[in-house]
Amino acid sequence: MSSLPLRATPDFRAVMLAVIGDAPPSRGDFASDLLAALAQRPRAIAPKHFYDAAGSALFERICELPEYYPTRTELALLRRHAREMAECIGADAEIVEFGAGSSRKVRLLLDALRTPRRFVPIDISAEHLHEAAARLRADYPALEVLPLAADFTRRLTLPPAAGSRVGFFPGSSIGNFDPDDALAFLRAAAAVLDRGLLIGVDLVKDPARLHAAYNDAAGVTAAFNLNLLARANRELGADFDLAAFDHYAYYDPRRQRIEMHLVSRRAQTVRLCGQAFGFDAGESLHTENSYKYTVEQFHALAREAGYRPGAVWVDDERLFSVHWLAL
Ligand code: AVJ
């Protein structure tokens, strides 16, 4: 067993879930994180809690939006350069995907790889994960697929590798981590990987373009953000009035990050798990950061984490990058 000690707190249940790979991370995590988020100032909660079944479905819709360029740009890079990427990954690899979601992107890699030994998709959304794994098994009957329902931001235990282990972390989900946590994640991943990591990273660009990507005209990103409160109502019996909160997302060029918030439209009191929480008018719950990097900044971070940056693929508009980080 190799383990990825991202947080010092040993969490027996999370470890067992990761080993069994067959149960959702506990609803208790959401309850305790939301209670803690509401008790602190400023209020903030980790974006991983967006991804219940409804949130995962909303995220899939975000990926199709005309304003949301990352998914289609990264897919085009994977399509265009799959052979070079497969060359970096090498033969007989075990691909471990962090936050696999629909597992759509990895198909482009699998099609280009020589004798991939096993695919290990890890996702916090168990239902979503197992549906995607079943579809993959049907389409790749020769491939062993070992889904793990787990929260890879907490701690991760992997079964013994079936081949030379390579990480796949597309979508710029690394952008959800503060730079310190991104470094810790990259280091922890390096400890469980053999050959390296293929990772998608969103690039610094025109703030107006970034703003539009997180403020789409159809309101899907707003629904995705507000689903956090809907989830609390569904799962925890909270009484959030969704019409009393606004989706607010903006780019902070100094910190090179999008911030997403849920802002209270008026003074109100919300009940959750037998406790009452007051919101002032304009008070926010910070729900997500999405950091953007230049290629040079990301290379520096990767080097600090112990990787040797290799090839980097960037689209013509320089919107998005995919990096091979060798070990
Ligand atoms: C999945 C974290 C990469 O930051 O762009 C999309 C999530 N949030 N729209 C991102 C997200 C709002 C997404 N990541």
C-alpha cells in the first residue's frame, strides 16, 4: 500500500472507502465542513462539496457552455497531441485519474496508449464514477478499470500498481488549490506515481474572457454554485432560500484567480442541524477559487514539487495548457 498523506488527520473511513472503492465519501464531511464554514469569518467552504449527483450533472453542462473554453480547448489538445502524450506516458502504464468525473478525456489517451495495464479513476461523486466506469468497461473490454470513490484532497490510499503508474489530472482542477496546497498535492502525487503526471492547467488571460467563463449567459454556473445550498437543503435538512442568494464570480488579477461566492441578498437567518446562522445583507459564503498560471509559473511549481517539466501543449489562442511532468 502506498499512501498520499495530504492532511495529517488520519481518516480511517476515507482510507477504507478508497480501498474498497465502492462507497461515497460521507455526508458527514459535508455537514461538518458546512457547519464550520458558517461559523467562521469570512465564510468559506471547499469546492469539492459542489459535486453531489446534481452538482456533477451541472458541471457537465458547464463544460458544454459556449463561454466555458477550458473543456473544449483541452479536449482539442488531447485529440491533436494524443500520440505525443502517449509517447511520454510509455507502454504498460497504470493511469490514475484524480477527479475523473465522466472519464471522457482519458478515452483519447487510452486510444493512443500502448497496452495500458489499468485505469484507476478517482472521484468524490460515487454514482457518477461508477456509471462512467461501467461505460468504459463496455468500450474497453481488455482494460482493467478500478474506480475509487474517494476524496483525493484529504488522503489517498492506492492498491499495488498493475503497471508503471502515471497520473492524469485534467481540467485545471489543480486551480482549486491555493498555491501552497497545489505544491503539497503535486508532492504527494509524486510519492505515489512512477513515471510522471499529465496535467491540464488553465492559463492567465484577458480578465473579460475569464469573467465570461464563470458568468455564463444561461446561468448554469450560477445554478452550479447555488446547488451547494440546494444540496444542504436536500441532504442536511437546511432551510436555505435559494432566491435569497446571488451567484457572484470575479477575477482577481493580483492573485490570478477566479473567486466564486454566494452573496446574501438581504439580512436573513438560516437553520442547519439545529443551529441558526445569521447573514447580513451582502455577506458572502466563499465557495471556490480557480487559480490561473502562466506556463513559466507552473513549471516553477512543478520543479519545486520534484518533477522535471517535459513537453507542454498549448492551443493557438494560448487559453489552456497540458503539461507532461516527468519523475
Ligand atoms: C473543475 C475546478 C476546473 O475552476 O473552472 C467551473 C470548476 N467552477 N465553473 C473551474 C468550475 C465554475 C472548474 N474546475
